[in-house]
Amino acid sequence: MLQVSSRMGAAARALAGLAPGLVLCLLVAGLAVLGGRLEAQAFGRAWIEPLVLAILLGAAVRLVWTPGPRWTAGIAFCAGPLLEAGIALLGATVSAQAMAAAGLPLLATVGVLVAGALAGGYAIGRAVGLAPRLALLVATGNAVCGNSAIVAVAPVIKAEAKDVAAAIGFTAVFGIAVVLLLPLAGAALDLKPATYGVAAGLTVYAVPQVLAAAAPMGPVAIQVGALVKLMRVLMLGPVCVVLGLIAPRLGDKAAVWPRPKLTLGKLVPWFIVAFLGLMAARSVGWIDETAAARIGPAVTVMTVTAMAALGLGVDPRALFRSGPRVAAAASLSMLALAVAALLAAVVLARL
């Protein structure tokens, strides 16, 4: 009885620690949803979706006020476990049949684009004067999944801490710029939702940012974009293996790192496995349309709240601290990736 009581007390304390940041994220998310409704009433539709508004509002708050230790646990929970759970549940709304027409061509396109973005991003980084390991970090972040890829690859190639900080500092801010600009490109090119979803999944840094970037084009774009993006994330394992073989041949100084333990859990996050499992359940009919329709609103609440947390975690001033060469390398390589992804999405739509 005492052990149960102790566990309940610990759970209550943990919940109390999360409460301030969680309430803050919910408040920002609520304002974003309200802003979307006001847009719809004024203009007939929400031109800036609540997912994007939540990021912008969170970043605006962070620009004038940095949340202290009291708030960080709840913000980290919303940007981490809550977001991952929302992404996992999104799988229940996606049917594999929707992607069956693309099949092997789509998978091959993901592999070719990741490899090309990695090689091209490294070449651009070196051309603008970045050291080899920093150029690899920036290229990997663009090619695979932003900060997560940078953190995973850093010990493999033995990058210095300052290089890791520079790469992460820029991608955290630049990722939001891509979320805002890509829908404009999709609208200008008059892409269909599924085609735009492929382009977003092939371009945007991280899974949550894909959801925000795809939102203006509707639920089909979100579902397709998330699935394509998860295919890119699954490339992180092979990328780490290849870069581990290349790293000893780099000419610059290697930092001292403990031997990295690249377990299956690190290379394939649990929420990706859950997403694929729920997608399979939806595809074979274990999750019917009624259940999927009920899950959808819950996913929306979770992801908008997570977007608010991501915005609160972004320091826009980090862009200026990351350095002009890193900025140039990331910008040019992302532009090249976006153009290639848009072309690939259009070609796949015609197959």
C-alpha cells in the first residue's frame, strides 16, 4: 500500500511539474485555433492554418520572453511525447491503399533524393567554406530530418560541439521559414493535395513541420506528407552507417566522443513503428472510417499544441548566431532540395 501511495505521489508531482508549460502551450494553441476561425469568418477560409499560427505565436512569445525552468518541463512534454503520440495516432487515419499507386517509384525517389541531398549539401557546404564535418552536419539535417539527424550523426562523425550547435541553431529557425514558404510554392504551381504532400514530405526538415506545411492543402496532403516524411526518417540508419565509414577519411579535426550506441530504438523511433502499425490496421479494416474520424480531432489538438511548444522552443535570434556560412550552406542546399522535390512530386503524379 505504501509503495502504491508513493508511486501516486510521484505521478502527482510529475504532473504538477508539467502543468505550467502544458497550460502555456494549450493557451497558445487555443489562440491559434481562434485565429484560424476568425480568418475563416473574415476571408472565407483560414489562409494561415492553426498549425502554422501556433508556431508563429509561440516564436513571437519566445522573442519577447524566454520561459524559465518552471515552464520548460511542460513545453518539452508537448514538443516531445505529446507530439510523438499525435504522429503515431495519425497513422490510424492513413490507408496504405492511398499510396499503393506510387509504390516502388516513391520509395526509390525517397532514397535517391536523400542521397542526392546529402552529397549536394556537402558539396555546397564545402564550396562556401565550411569544414568537412560541419558541412556533413548541415547536409544531413537538410537531407533527412533536421535536428534529430544532426544529433544522431554528430557522434558518428565525431563533430565538434560548436559545429553541432551552429547546425542546430540554424535549422531550428530555418525550418519554420520553409513551413511558411512551401505552401506558397504549392499554390503557385497549382499542385493537387497528394502531389503537394509528396513534395512537403520530401522537403521539410521534421515530421511536425511537415504537418504544418501540408495543412493548407488539406487532410490528404497531411497524410501523404507524413508518410513520405517517415520514409525519409527511416533512411537515418543507413545514413549513419555510411557516414561512419566516411568520417575517418575527413581531413579536419575530429572531436573526442564516447563510442556511439546506435540502437534500433534510436534509429527507428517508437512513434514511427506505431504510425506504421496503425496504418496497417487502418488498411486491413481493423480501424474503420468511424473510428478514424473520431481520432482525427484528437490528433489535431495534440499537433497544434505541439506546434505551440515548438514555437516556444525556437529562438529567432539563433539565426544570427549561427554564422553567414552556415546560413548560406543551409539555404542553398534547402533550395536545391525543394526544387528537386517539387519536380519529383510532379513526375510521380504522372506515372
